[in-house]
Amino acid sequence: MADAVRLRLPAGTAYGRVARATTAAIARRHGFSYREVEDLRLAIDEAIIALIDAADPTGAVDLHYLVDEGEVTITVDGAADRPPEAVSRFHTLVTPLVDRADLDLDAGQVRLVKRGGP
């Protein structure tokens, strides 16, 4: 059975902890290994860093989790038109952690896919 979870957080770096904890809890619930959970926590952190506009007091980051048959897909929507240097950092750090990582700075969206669990 697939699980879908949505989380909306203010666009402040202090809320990254909530996103990491939520990501870890969802992955653990679905049988992901300790290493897979830690990989997802780091990937989510970098996704938020790439899409956060801390200068916008009304900004938010939306996370959408879909877990089905040992695969988690996380879509993160944040600020659009982020600086291009975010791409290099994101791909360098996140690509080795997940099975698929897409970053669209124009749309302000990250999509992560990680297979694991039993």
C-alpha cells in the first residue's frame, strides 16, 4: 500500500530539522536501512538549501512524500529562480545519495527518488 504525506514548512533554515526528522521517520516506517535513511536526510537537507529564500518572510517549502513498494519519491517545492551555484552544490552532494535527483531552479522544484527497504 502506498503512503502519501505532505509537509509545509516556513522557509527558514531552522525548519530543516523538521524535514529531516519527517524524512527519516517515513523511511524507517517503510523498512529503509540506517544508511538509506541517513542518505535521504542529507539529500532533503540539500534540497531545502537549494530552494530556500530566507529573505522572503512569507516563503515556504512544500514537501510531498510518496512511498510505494520500497521506493520513496520526495518532491520539494520552494523558491523559484535560485542562484545557479545551487545546482553545482546540489548535484555534487545529492547525486551519490539517491537513485534519482532532479533540480529545476526555474520552477523551484527538486525531485528525489530512493529505492530501498525490504
